Amino acid sequence: MVGLCKKKSFFLTLKVRNFVVSHFCLIFALGMEEQTFNALLPLKIAGILKYVMERGYDRETAIGKLYGSKLYESVCSEQTKMWWYSSSLLADLLIEEVETGKFTYPDN
């Protein structure tokens, strides 16, 4: 975990027990390095797929809907900060996009 944020890697080492909170707070405050974003993206995608499948979609359909969506394009762009939202919320947005054909950003 050391090295996620070059300037604050010592902070991550000291916050092992509070990893989720400290990790995301540091990323939010300092900006995310490309390597870190690329490491977190598959976890976020897996979380979205998990929730979509829990809502009744089979695996292949869920994957196809996600990869063909505007939501996926947005989540894959670090600049949009869509990765910050919960996988559950992103799954809801994906299902809304599939059902209505319209992609909307969540309200802040």
C-alpha cells in the first residue's frame, strides 16, 4: 500500500487499520495517480456487476450492458470522479440507463 500517493505514502503505512477511509481521503485530497486508478478500476467494475446481477441480470447480460454503456465510459475516466460513488449507486444508474436509454450523473 505504500506509494499510492508519493508525497503521503507514510500516512498510508500508519493508517493500515483505517485503510478504506484513509486511502480514499488521500486519493480525494491529493488526486489519484494513474497506476492507483488502474488498480482500483477492476474492483469498482466487479462491484457494479455484482449489484446488477443481484437485481436479476445474468452475468453475460450484465457485462454486455455495462461495457456498452455511457456509465462505463464515465467510470473509466478518472477525471469524472465517478469511481468515487458506491458500486450500488453506479449499478442503479446503469440499470436506469439500460431501461431509459439516458445516462444521468448522480446528484451531489
